[in-house]
Amino acid sequence: MSGTSGNGNGHREGCALVTGASRGIGAAVAAALAEDGWPVGLGYRSGAEGAQRVADQIAAAGGTAMPVPGDVSDPDAVEGVFGALEERFGPVLVLVNNAGVRADGLAVQLDDDEWSRVLDTNLSAAFRLTRRAVRGMIRQRFGRVVNVASVVGPKANAGQANYAASKAGLIGLTRTVAVEVARRGVTVNAVAPGFIETDMTEGLPPDLLNAVPARRAGSPQDVADCVRFLASDQAGYVTGTTLTVDGGLSA
């Protein structure tokens, strides 16, 4: 893992942090960043075995990864996550806010806990992690923040008021922070996946694919490839944007 390829990290001293990295999109993103030479922190809340499995797979491919436990919806957990990575690898120069949860139900049926739990994990955690990471990125005059949003953010989806609000807020956060730090060599972007085959989409009606022009579900690797680009040197002039990864669904 030399980090000297077209998408490499250019031998920068630092690391990447991917939240929700024990499976699905997060695991694929972590592997892609490791291929580009980044030591990767695999953030997870309860999937210790999955995070270790991802770390072992990255190591077998010649990369470096370290599972980092912590519930990112807990404000007190943020410093511990960053401290563990900074002690071993140096500053977090790539942050991928991927951790997310769902608690679906019609708006009139959602209780306060279902609303708060989704907003705390999907949006507030991303804000706190971004705030913490950007401070170090500004000092290094380099940084990449990629937020994993959703096509549900800008597009209504009945039964997901809390999820849609969190993802729409994430897109708004992306744009605003991007403007604030653009002069410091730090970019902030989002990806908005559509129907991706992960544990999060299990139980959704299969006829949803009929609305996808590509006529197939996306894979975690489809999303990881886009995150990989946004984290690369080649994307240095791309900031404040949302890259939709949905097989044409939102077109």
C-alpha cells in the first residue's frame, strides 16, 4: 500500500475514520481508502466482530485498519474515538460519516424516541465528528469530509420523516461547512445512495426496483468508489456538492 496511485494519499501523515464500518457501505468505503494507502479507523457501536473481520480483510490485502468502538450518537464518545486514532496514526484527515439508523413509521405515529434516535445518530453525530475533525484538517491545510446522505433527503418517502429530515439536514450541513473551510484546503461533500443492497434496506418492498432506471440495486462498492474519488487529490476542487448514486432513480 504505497498510497502513490492516482487516488492515493500522497504519503500524508494521518489517517481516515469511517463510522459504521463494520458492514455494508462503511466496510466497502474503509477497504477502498485502505487501498489508497490510508490507515483506517473502523468506527462501530455494536458490531465488534464485523469490524474485526473488516480489519483482517484489509490487513490481508496489505492495508492497515483498526477497529474503534464508540456510540457516535453519544457526545462524550467522540473524543475517545479521535484520541485512539491520533495516538496511533496521527490526525484524521479523511472523515466519512456513514453511521446511520432507521426507525420507520408515519409521522403521526413516530414517538419522540424514534425521532431523536435517528436524528442523533444520522445528523447530530456527523456534526460533532465533523467539528472535531475539521480543526485538525485546518491545521494540516488538507482534509476530506464525506457525508453519506440519501436520495430520501431531497425526495419524499412516506414513512421516513425522521430519516428524511436527518439526511436532508446532512446535505445542508455539508454545503455550509464546505463554504466555511474551502480556503483551508478542506473539502466537504456528500454522497446520496439510492437503493443499495445492505442490511439497512432489508425489508423494503422489492418492487422499489421497478422505479430504478438501471433495474438493479446498487452495491456498497458502487458507493465506496464515489467516496474514494471525493477523498482523493483529484477531487480537490470539488466541495459543497452531493453526488447521487442511485441508478437514475432521482432523475
